[in-house]
Amino acid sequence: MRKKKYRKKKRVPYGTKKCGCPFKLKGEQMATSENWQLCVHNGRHNHKIAVYSHGHAQSARLTEEQLQQTEQFRKNHVPPYNILQFFREREVGCAKIYNVVAKIKRNQM
């Protein structure tokens, strides 16, 4: 018999995308024309500006051309691992192939 009670370990978050930066912009389309007006509501940042975009969500996204290629591969029943290898050979460096393939499958249903 166990003498000690089981304690569930707390999960520690290992990272976050949001840092509470107060920087805010607001874009409005002009009523009289198709031009846009950009207003800076708060121009301060609470973090350093990133020199490299590696690791940012925007840089990890697939381009429209890569999405079309992935859809074409899925139509030809190419496994996601092979699609990932195809992009790695071309130094695209996208690890989100599995998410894109799942999205394609959901849209086909």
C-alpha cells in the first residue's frame, strides 16, 4: 500500500507569444477616398525589437504557393512527413506542415 498521497504536478508554461506590450496602432479607411489613415495610439514598446524573425509566428507561415503545393501533394496521397522533407530540402524550414495537412483534410470533409 502507498503511504504518500499522489500529487499532480503543476504544468509550468514554457513560453508565451504575448508580452503585454502597450504599443498600439489604429488604421481607418478615409470616408471620402480609398486611402487609409494610420494613427499611433501608443508608440512605446516594453521589449527590444527583434533583429531576426526566426521563431515568430508570421515567419513560420506557409506562402500561398507553398499552400498550393501542399494541397497538390495531399491530392496525390503524399504523407505529411514526405511533404515536410520536400520543404526542408528547399530550405523553407516550415514545421507546421502537419497543421496545414489537418486543415486541408477538415476543408475536404
